[in-house]
Amino acid sequence: MTIHVRRDDLTSPEVQALVSEHLAGMHGNTPAGHVHALAIESLRAPDITFWSAWLDGQLCGCGALKALSTEAGEVKSMRTRPAFLRKGVGHAVLDEIVRTAEARGYRHLYLETGTGPAFTAAHALYLRNGFVWCGPFADYTATEFNVFMTKEVARPT
């Protein structure tokens, strides 16, 4: 049971549906005005790399990496479809994001995510993978509805 993570151009209806599902989930668990998830067109920006994850020919998740500078990136749009939860999808996508950050020579990865029970599994995934809590970065502002994490990235030798 191998999860295949591949770069994706966001053109397939299936991938677009997953991004819509992600946005709906974020809006369903976070008050209006506090959601920082990206829509399809924003995910196609030149500073963002998007991946889809597949298991046995089925789309099971996605994630993205946004370049913040020549030394830092931001994890975006991490999503696992409900039928594939706890099967390693998030871990596989995050591994690809970290590998890409390392290859680009980034020193840090950052992320912003929500608070509350809907985000507990995401927090645990990031903590298990070396992320630690931090303060706001880039243009974000801390509120009661978001938290921030960072991870030092090993540079290639």
C-alpha cells in the first residue's frame, strides 16, 4: 500500500473537488475572516508548488509549499480525504514538502493552522514531524482561531 505523491497542476475536476472540500472544511471550522486557506487560482501562483496524493488510483490528499523567501517556505493546503485518514497520507505529503524545501535550500518551514478539535490531528502530525510552536510569521496576525508552527530544515550537503 504505497501512497504516490506527485506534483499537480490543479486542472483535474477530482483535484479541484478536493481543494473545494478543503476550503469548505476550513470555513466550517473557522469563523469568517479568519480562514487563510487558498482557492484554486491562488494555488496556481508561481511561488506555490502543489502536490496530490494517490493510493490505489484514488485521490486521497494534497498539500502545497509556498515560497516565502530564498530561505523559507510555508506549508499550505494540507488535506486528507476522510476515507484515508490515519493511513499515512498527511505524512507522505509532508515528507515531499520537506524534501522539496531541503532541495531548495530553505532553512525554515512555517505553517499557520486553526484551533479547536477539528485541528488536533493536524497539530499532532506536525509535532511528530519536528515542527514546534512559534509566533506569527509573514503577514499573519495571531488570533484565538489560529496557531503557528515552524521547523528547521536541513540543508543539502
